[in-house]
Amino acid sequence: MKKKLKVRAGKESRPIGVFDSGLGGLTVVREIRRLLPSESIIYFGDIARLPYGIKSKEQILSFSIQNTLFLLKHKIKALVVACNSSSSAAYSFLKSHFNLPVVDVIGPAASAAAELTQSGRIAVIATQSTIASRAYEKTLKRLKSSAKIFQSACPLFVPLVEEGWVDGKITEDIVRVYLEPLKRYRADTLILGCTHYPLLKNIIQRNLDAKVQLVDSALPTAQKLASILEKNELCYHSSRRGKLKIFVSDLPRNFVRIGERFLGEKLNDVKVVREI
Amino acid sequence: MKKKLKVRAGKESRPIGVFDSGLGGLTVVREIRRLLPSESIIYFGDIARLPYGIKSKEQILSFSIQNTLFLLKHKIKALVVACNSSSSAAYSFLKSHFNLPVVDVIGPAASAAAELTQSGRIAVIATQSTIASRAYEKTLKRLKSSAKIFQSACPLFVPLVEEGWVDGKITEDIVRVYLEPLKRYRADTLILGCTHYPLLKNIIQRNLDAKVQLVDSALPTAQKLASILEKNELCYHSSRRGKLKIFVSDLPRNFVRIGERFLGEKLNDVKVVREI
């Protein structure tokens, strides 16, 4: 068994499956493609049923299972739950019930924050469902029991990013309203607990003390995936760049443009699947 | 046949079915309950899959058919499509394929605007999908071929209402950005083409010339429903107030509070249906 796995090391060309409620998870794909350029990726964005962030835990779990089953049809070798709402509602379930390595976005971001903080005061901003789940709080407490955690929901950030208002006075005013209670808390580390938020990174940083360190899930998640693939001898090394196939449950106008903003490269291969 | 219908006139106690992608359609229910207080209503809010406004026509049509089938199980006597996105994507289909009176929100609002306008210059604000469908434009042109129509999407209005930011400086700034091109157009009538927008009525009116008349779908739709029930001898008269049953495909936190804001009364009877 060990020998067989060794032979396959670096040659496991099956794709990595990634899903999100929409296109925000492409910020995670962007980092995976930087870190693991020869890996192929199948991405599923559940645009027909987005946003997940305002829905109940049961509903998000049910959607997440369906998304996983869809990706499994494409013979994925590992799964990345690139959505904070799904990570909080479904990660444990997916990890225990499906027979493949599963990486979420909450664990890696929480680990990165726990390592970075000096004062132990960590703030988390995310969608309503992620905050209500207290997933970051629980994970951070497990990693660093002395940590003090402040949580706050920012429901307008996702629509602002989707409208393309990632800068300007109105966005700055909204950011200021949402960051106000958090500033009073004097955290030294802020987790951007939603895959849309990295696009507001500059404006958020500008409105905080310069010493506050921002952590988003994208890079820590890609790093976690790399180490899990390595550990399970599931890597694929090649001189050719891996393929990226995007499936979406709906494809409204402008979504390709928004997707390219998240991904940082052209979206060439996008297919709509109506029934998943 | 005629005699039979006559006997039933005023005694047709079956409920009216109303659906929307979420709870915005309760602004229409509110007017129906004012105008037709003894009628019972079954409302379905497809919260698990909202918002419809950013999705494709095919997707919205498919959701709308499912919602109609769900309401038909409850033996409704008439159907109100209390969602602009569904009205634009699905009204014609539902009207021709289902055997009951169907009322949308676009026709009644367009008729009201066509009657009100003096200059013939009508503006419409709505979600992206309603604007892209050009449903208001086509309907207005049919009603008043000389009309000049200006259309504009306001994607942040729905999340602002759902966040409860229906007043204040930031909302005023956002309203001003979206109304700017419309003011230059010098319309004398503005259609609020989304069932969430009536909650922003004051702030919108404040930022327009006082002569601009605002039209929302709620009252004209309730009036259209009343006349269709009358014509089909499907009314129910009683001294008792009709029942209101609310079904939703998901029930996240805060949604009852938001729903009560739309409905203007307590939401007592809310049931979650996971599979529709």
C-alpha cells in the first residue's frame, strides 16, 4: 500500500474540487493556482442559490452536500470548501462523511491569526450566518485559549463588492460604520471571514490603525491544501499549468466580469449546470 | 354555468396565493389585506433561493413555476406574482399555462404610471434582472406608445432595506448616486419596480423634485386583484378578517422582524418548507 502510494506521489492528476455559494471563492482559487500551478481545479459556484450568508445552518448544510456530490462526479482528489458560511455550517459533516481530504477556509484563517496576534485580541468580520455560527470564535479558542475574540457581521460588504463599489466615499463610510465597534475593541489582528472581503482590503486597512494585521482565508487555505495533498501523496507536478473549469448553477449578466476581479485572470471555461 | 357562478359570488373562501423571492412581497399583501380584508392569503417567500433579481430569466422562470405548484397544493383561487423579477420572467408563462387568474406587479404599476404622467416621461428603478428584461418599458409602450421611458438598476437598495438602513446619511448618499442620471432625465413619474423599494419611498421622494410622483406596485396590484376576483365571481365577503399563512423555504434570524416591517402587522403564522 505504502509503495503504491509512493509511486503515485506527484502524479495524481485528478482535479481539486472547490465550491462556494458564488464567485467569491475564486479569491481562494487564485492563491491555489499561485501556490500549486500544475494542479487542475474544478470550481462550482452556486449562483442560483446565493447568498448563503443570510440563510439557516440546515439550508447551507443541505446546499453544501449537493455541491460536494456534484464535484465528486468529476472525480476530485480533494475538496476545498471556499465559502465561510459553508465552512461553518458543513465542514465537520463533509469531513466525517466523505472519503477524501477536505479543507475549509475557517481553520486556516484562524490558525494564521492565532500565530500573528501579539496581544491575543482578535477581531472577525463576516456574514451574518458565519458570525451567528461562532465558528471562528470556537476555532480560535481551541487554538489559543487565552485569545479574546470580537465578532461583527457586515451584511453590506458582499453586495458592495458585487456592485463593484470597492472604493469611493460611500464604501468608505459604510466600512467606517461597520469597523467602529471593532476599533474600540483594540484588536491587533482582523480576520476577513468572507471570501468577498479581500477586495475591500485596502479600504479596510486604511480605516484601521496601521498596526492591525489583516488576515484573509485565501493564502492560508491554499497552504493548508498544499500540505494535505503532500501528506496524502496526492500532489501533481508538471511543467504545464493546470486546467481550471468553472461550473455555475446560474450565469447572470456581469458575473464573468465580477469573477475575473476575484480570480485575477480571464474566466474562459464557464459552464452552467441547471440541476445539481 | 352562469347561475352556479352567481351562487358562489362572494362565497369563494379559498385563499389567494401570493409568492415572492423573499419577504418584499408582503408590501403587496399589506395592501391586499387593506382592500380585501376578509380574503385569506397563503404567502410563499422563497428565501432559500433569494434574491431573484440578480439571476437569469430561465432560472427565475423555473423557481416561479415551482412556487406556483406549491401554492396550488393549497387550493388557491387566484395567484399574485408579488415579485418584479418573477413578473418579468414568468408572468406570461404562468398566465397561459395555469388555469386560474394570475396578477403580476408590473402591469398594474405600469398602468398607474401611464395614467399619472403628464409629460409622458416615466422613469423606472428596479433590480438588474427586471431592468434587463425591459418588462416595464414594453408594458408602458403598449399602454402609452408616446411615453418616453428611462430605466435604471439600483442593486444596493435591496440589501440596504434588508439591513434595516432605510434612512440616514449613507442611504441618502447611495440613493443620490442611483437617482442622479434619472434626475437629469426630468421624468414626472417614477415607478418603484421592486417590492423592497416602498420602504425607501421617503428618502427617494426627498431626493427628487417634489413634483415627481412615485408609483409602487402594492396598491395598484391589490386593486387589479380585486377587480379580477370580482370579474370571475371569486370574492369572499365576511365580517371576519381573513387568515394569513406564511410559508418560507428558509427562515434565517431577523427575517420575522424584517417581514413585519414589510407587512405592517405581526407575523404569527410562519412555516418553513424545505422541499418545494
